[in-house]
Amino acid sequence: MNFDLSEEQAALEQLSSQIFEGSSSFDRVEEIENTEEKFDENLWKELANANLLGIAMPEDQGGLGFGLFELCILLEQHGRSVAPIPLLPTLAMGALPVAEFGSPEQKTRILPKVIAGDCILTGAYQEWGINNPLQTSLTAELVDNEWLLTGSKPAVPAASNSDYVIATARTGEEEISLFLIPLPSEGITISNSPTTNREIHAQLDLNQVEAELLGEVGQGNFSIIWILERVHTAIAAVAVGCCAKATEMMAEYTSEREQFGRPLSHNQAVTQRAADCYIGTDAMRLVLWQAAWRLDAGYPASEEVRAAKWWSAEVGQKVVHDVQHLHGGMGADVDYPVHRYFLWVKQLENMLGGGSAQLAELGKHIAMKAKAGVGN
């Protein structure tokens, strides 16, 4: 099987790499982390000017018309830079659902602004307790032809910078629908908190907040599964980028750092752990590509998506842990940039369910197929 990128995909990878490497140095990341908003607007505009914010957006809205696979190429480069920008929330959690489920008017109103870098989106998919997105904590009521939402949502990324948030709400006892909520809005309280990787997430408390229906009433069960499969895959792509760059930094450090008169990389134990990091990262990328390709091709991909998220959570965490360890004391120094990759992968690991949650869902899916007599 040929895993080489196509000519267009390779060009996208090269362009996004150039922008992130040229505009998001470690010093720049630290500078933006120390600001209140933690948002590199200059980098965001550069991505917009290169039309990379439209990488997976329809051509009739001004986008490039590519799919999830190409979006994952961009997100992997973002993971390599750990740049403080809301790329995953805007494109995977927000723009993809609008492009798929939005009305023609919603698409025309929102997507060109996203592509131009003038509109930030996010998704409120995480839930309280066992964190089951299909058990939404929001309720929606139709009053005078207006949908009013009430309830609360935890851990919404980039909410304070966003223009819209997409969320599910109950529109009936057993019915869930998808909604587009403008931010800020009367009746919404946004409570910000710093997260593991220093991003700002927010709790949203809604009290009779006007929202737009996204798609059809009762479509929420289908739409949230559609969204989550793409968001899980996107999370895995960012984690792959984090692990790839961290592994490269570790290889360079252990090759240059000497102990007892020779480089650390000459020690067999160091070489073995470094090789594990490289192999683990490559395996993460392989299952990521499989999931993204199947979703773009329209094939069932629930098992592949769960596998990609599991690898990014479990193996990704092992890779960045080993990288930290092989850096010795420098790995624990927050003035040295390698620690950010550990923090980012830890944050991504638990986003919308960690490794154990993915295995549990994967097991349920396989068991249901076996019960139904469906072959692999």
C-alpha cells in the first residue's frame, strides 16, 4: 500500500510547515502564552491569507474544497508548533458541522468569514459526569418560533474568543437537535479557566438563550456522532504533530548532550527508548490516516476513529513521557520548550474521552457487530 502524500497534499504540508515554523517560534509561543487572551492573531491572519483556514471548506464558499485528511495534515503541523490559536475548535468543531448541516444562509453568512480569519467557532460537546455527548445537559424550547436554550456546558475551548458555539440540546424526551449559538448573547455566562496546556476553556451557563437550529429537529443523535468522529480524528492529528516534534527534539538533545565523555544517544537504553518514541509516533500517524481516509471516502469508520483516538491518548502520552525523561532535568524545566508537548498531549488525551473510554466504546461496537453476525 502506498502511504505517500499526493502532490497537492505534500504542497499543503510544506506551506503549513513554513507558516508555523516561520511565525510560531518557541519565544513567540511563550510571549502569547503570557497574554490574557492567549491567541496569536498574527499567525491566524497568516493562515487565513494562505487560505489554509479554508482547507476543508467548500469551494463555493471560497475554501479549497479538500477533506478531513488534508485538514489533519494542517493540524499535525499545528501540533508541531503548539501555537496558541483555536484551530481545532474553529475548523473541526465548528466549521465542518456548519458546512455539513447548516442551511445555505448559515453557510454563506459564516463560512466565508471563517476562511478570511474574521470568525472563530467552537463546539460545546463535552458533558458533566461521565462525559457522554449524547446525554446533553441543555434543553431547548420553541417559543414564538424562537428556540430558547437553558442549561450549562463544561470545558468549551476558546469560548471567550468565539463568535459562535455549536451545541446539542434536548428538543423532546428522546430527541436531540443541533444548535448554533452566537457569542456573546444575553443570558449566557462565560466562566473561563486555564487548562493543562494553558489554553483557556470555559463553562457556559445558559438561561433562555436564543439559538439557531442547525440542520433538522431531532437530527442530533446522527449529527453529534458525525461530528465526534471527525473531532476525535482531528485531536489525534494534533497529538501526532506534538509527538513528532517532541521526538525530534529529544533526538537532537541526546545526540548533543554528553555524559562521561560521550553523547547520551550512544547509550543502548537511550537508543531503545528513542526508537520506541519514533515507532509509536509513526504508528499513531498510520491509524490516523486510516481513520481520516475512511471518513473522507464515506466508509464506516467508527472502529478506526476510536483506534486513532486511543493511540493518540495512550501511546501519545507514553511518547511525550519518554521524551521528558530522556531530557533529564531539562525536561522538567518550564523555561525549556519541550515540556509544552507533554502538556498538550495530556490535554488532548482526555478531551472527549481518554484511552479507557475509547476502548470501552470500541468494545461495545465490536460486540454489537458480533451479535448481529456482521463480519470484519
